[in-house]
Amino acid sequence: MIGHDLGGRYEILTRIGGGGMALVYKAHDILLNRNVAVKVLRQQFVHDEEFIRRFRREAQSAASLSHPNVVSIYDVGQEDDTHYIVMEYIEGNNLNEIIQERAPLQTDEAVRIAVQICDALDHAHHNHIIHRDIKPHNILIGKNGRVKVTDFGIARAVTSSTITQTGSVVGSVHYFSPEHAKGVSMGEKSDLYSLGIVIYQMLTGKLPFLGESPISVALKHLQEEFEAPRLVNPHIPQSVENIILKATRKNQSERYDSAHEMLIDLDSCLKPERLNEPKATFVSDSDMDETRVMPAIRGDFRPVSPAVPPPPVERLERERSSSSQKNDVQWKEEGLAEQKQKGWKRPTTIVLVTLVALALLVWGFSAVLKKLDVPEVDVPYVVGMQESDARAAIEAKGLKVEDPVTREFMGDIPAGEVYEQTKANMRVKQGSFIHLSVSDGAVLEKLANYKGKMLQAAKDELSALGVNVDDSLVFEVEEVFSEEEPGTIISQSPDAGTEFDPKAVELKFMVSKGREKIEMPNLIGKTVAEAKDELKAHELVLNEDDILYEPSYVVKKGIVIESDPYEPKDPVSKGAKVSIRVSSGPPEDAREHQFNISISPAEAGKTSEVRIVYTDARGDNIEWGKRQIQEMQTFPVKVILSPDTEARVTVYRDGQFVDSKTITYEEIVQGAGSSTLSIPGTEIATPPPSPKEEAEPATTEPDQEGQTDGDGETTDVQQ
């Protein structure tokens, strides 16, 4: 169905659910450009004309409902053997999923949901539509919190058809009303009973009745009382428990008269004055129905004839009595005269002959009745058994299995298991025939080859076939490092072409999560050769074309400046390509100059510390270094200049500024390859500049004419 344009209008996108009667798909309405839900009838029902007629009529009836808490039905149609109903698409979850995930629910949330369900039922009942299958699976909760009741009308079509044809009661046994379990006429109060069970489950997280078989659960609805909700969950207010108790009374007369009455009670049950109201009591604590034998839950629902003809022996006695009376009358009227004529022997002979004839007649009838009187036996319930075991159980009771048995593919029932029988839970004559319906299991699908495909595409395809891809035990995914793109399927188990049951298969996929991640090494400050070795050791790729050279005043020639696109310590996949930027040295228009600084100690014969700082194209106030001197020494300091800039060297002795020298780019271009700065041993009285003053040489350097020291003498400064 996936990808099929149903009715030339509804494009089937994916399967979103299904049950025993139909499959539900998400589709796109091409005409109105909106998403819809399409319910498609299962193939085993498409040839049942009575069912189809009821199905369509009830679906059309449900389409007449227009209520914010009822899933709207847009269209009903048929294409070949495909019968479908188009409904409103609800983005969200059903109530059963919510209960399974986080029950018991908070009381206010459960009441809010129940109010909306009850409102929907009130609207439906006013339109003479009974749901008949209220359960959490049929309650949808949208992402906006809106409650939507679905499957109106369909439940009625299913129940009417199956009861008429097979005597089965169709529905969800855990939510059955007692009258539903008995197969008698159902009304509005049956929906209210089911709603009471739903509220019980929301607030307690459990179902009130459980059993080993549907029959045992249905019997409990008829005969047993469930555990009080407040015993299971003490946080339930008494007013809310009272609603549950009243809605689920076995006697219909003790339930709410209508959904509207129950809705009014739900609307006010959380008011402060009602929370601790007295526990509800009822006229009768038991039901006459509770002790009655349950009618057939599955099999033929055949009414007992009100007038049973008397056995042949009784008829014979009546005939004999009538004949005797007639003879007596005749004897009285005619016998007397004849007696007078023929004497007493003839009447005696007649009486004796009559008695002998009657005796022989009675004996003959008794012999025939003994042969015709076949004993009755209980029909064993064999649903859920394997066919061979079912046959043995039936034959052990003196009954026979009607051949051929009905065989159908049933995806949710194992192959060879009996899923339906006739004459269940009743007494029949020995030798009677029992018809069985046996599952052929699921329709097997062939597993496609998903190797090389993306995981999500495989999930979508398998989900459409009915595989529960959200169950890790069913759909196992192992992620491994590989050269493939992340999310690509590398291998699968079972192999492609294997036949599988979508409901029972266990799949395993090995999926690529890309190449293994490592930490990007730090290449900055390394030579090109060192960078290559480092990348090779980490299984990273560096091509010659990815080595980019650029000029730099700061970084020496041949040293790595930066790596791209990954910085040091970034996560990177093994085998990834990396590029680096390498210094080619200063640009071609850069010029180099050397300051030769000759400096003496502050006092002859004593040690002085000399500190030299320079500023050029590489930066400001760069430390050249410190030296200890005891006599005059000359230190070469090389600087680099870019066009329209200047370089300056500053000298400190014993922590005090003593002198500085500046040269411009134009002076170097004119031939000044080097210059000399001489600093004699005479102490300079000028205090050393602060770091801020070093950045502003105009306020700290002496002018070109000279500087007067503390003794009034002028010290020459060479520029």
C-alpha cells in the first residue's frame, strides 16, 4: 500500500497502526493538500457482503458526528477489493501508550481526559450512535492535549455482523460491560461502563479484571467485584472513586442514566467541597446476573425454544389414555346389548388382545427411544490450542471436527493455532460436528537488501510492513567506525531474501558511525617536516597542494602558522584531509636594519645589567634580552621594517632608561643598513619611563639637540 494513490486522491505515506479488522495508514490528501488517516479493511472481510454493507452504513452514520472530541470522518470509498475510510489525522499518542508510559496519571489529568471522552459519548448518544468498544486504544491524545475518540460506527458494524454469523462477541474483553459479555442488546450505558473501566485504569495503572482467557475475564465482569480504586491508589479522591463505582455497576439501572449525567458529575468532582464526600452506596450490593451461568461468549447464540414437545413416551401415554376412554364409552353404549347376545367371553378376549397390543406398542417405542436417546456432552473450548491438540480434545468428548477447517493468515496468531470454533461453551449431542478456524500464521515477507542504504530508509520500509522498529530487541542496531557515511548500513541479519514474519522477526543491522574521531594535534610552531610526521602518526592526510605559504613578520620562515579546518584539540575523523599555512618569511618589500649598541657600565670596574627593548614591524616593545657587563660591550639588535613605518631600540641600565634610537623605512631604503648607539658610563639622572611612557617615546626620549644632565652638562644623543 505504501506509495499507492488510493482512489486517485490519497497518497499512502506510511503505516501507523492496525487491529483485527483494519489497517491504518497515514496518507496525504492530494486534492486538499492535508494529511489524513486512512483505515483499510483487512482482506479476509472483503467478500462478506453483509459485513461490507453494515460497515459502510455505520461508517457513513459516524461521519454525521461533528464534535471537537470525535475524530472526523471525511470519506468512505472502495477501490477494487479495498474498502477504506478516510479520517482526520491526529498527531500524538493513544491513551493506552500514555497509560503504559506513566500510569497512574494525576487525578486532574485523568478527569480532564474523561470529561472529553464523556462529552464525545454524549454527542454520539444524542445522535443514536453507540460506540461499543470504548478502550484506551481508541482514545487519541493530540500534541495540543485535545482528546479524540475514534472508531465510532465501526464497532457497531463489526458486532452486528459477527454475532449474526458466528455467535461471537467482538470487542475488548477487559472493557466489556456485563450485558456485552452475555451477548444481549447493548445501549448507551454499556459505553459508560467501559468509560468507568478506562478511568479506573488511568488512575490505578492496572485493569480491574485479569484472567487466563477472554472467557475468564468476561465471567469476572459478570460475577465478581473488582478491588476498590482507592485501595490501589489512596490518592484518588472519594468523589472520583464514586464516579467509577457508579459507572461500573453490573446492574444497568444503578449506573448513570446518560452520558450527560456522568459528564455533570465529572465536571464537579474535583471541587473542594466534594473531594471527601461519603462513599457511594447502592440499593443492592449484588446482582442477580452475577450468579447466572454465562451465555456463550463464542459460538452460536441460539435462542431456546419456549415450547418443547413432550417426549414420545408421554405422548404414547396420552394416546393410550384417550383410546381407553373411547373404548369405555363404546363399551357402555354398545357392549351391554352385545353382552346380552354373546355372553361374557367376547369382551374379555377383546380386552386381553388390546392390552397385549398396547404392551407390544409400548415396548417397541421404548426400544426405539433407547436407540435415539443420544447423551449430551460439553463442547470443550479449544481456541488457542494447536490444531492437533484441539482435534484430540474434541474427539475425546465423542464429537467430530468438521472438515475442511477454515484456514486464514492471521498476523497476530501463531501458525496452526485455533482462533475460532463453533458451539463453544454449550452442550450438544455426541457425534455433533464442530467447525474450527485455524491460523496459517502471518503473511511472510521477503527481506530486502539494505546494505549500503541509510538506516532511516530501512526503518520506514520495515515499519510499513509491520515490524516494531522502536523495540531494540526486535530491531537491533550496532554502530561501528567505518569509511562509509554515518547512518549507512554495512551488514544485516538475516540475509537479504530471507522470508520473515513482521510480528516475530528479530533483525540486526551493523551501521556506520563514520570514521573514528581523534584529537587534532597542535602543529603551530612546528616545521613542515615535523607537521607531516605528526599528521601521519594520527592517520590524517596532508597533501602538498594543501601546504599554503604566506609572508609573516612574526613567524620565521618554514614554521607552521595555522592548521585548517581543524584547530588544535578539535575532534577529527581519521583519514580526514588537513591543510596548513606556513610562513614564507617577511614580505619582499620588508627591510632589515641592525642597531649596534655600545654601552659601558654605570661605574667603571662595577657590574651593570643592560636590558634592550625594540619596536618594529613584528610588534611593540619586544624584549631583545638582558646582559651583565663590567666593561664596554657592543650588542647587535636586528629589526625589520615595513613601508611607511619606523623602528626604535630602547636601552635600560640597572633598571633605568638611558637612551633610545629610531630609524625610518625611508632611511633604510636610502642605504642605512646599520646604525650605532653609544652609551658611556656617565649616569643619567632621568628616571626610567613607565611601560606607558615606553609606548609614548615623544615624552621620554631626549630631543636631537641633546639633554642637560643634573650638573648642567649636555649629553649628546646620536639619532
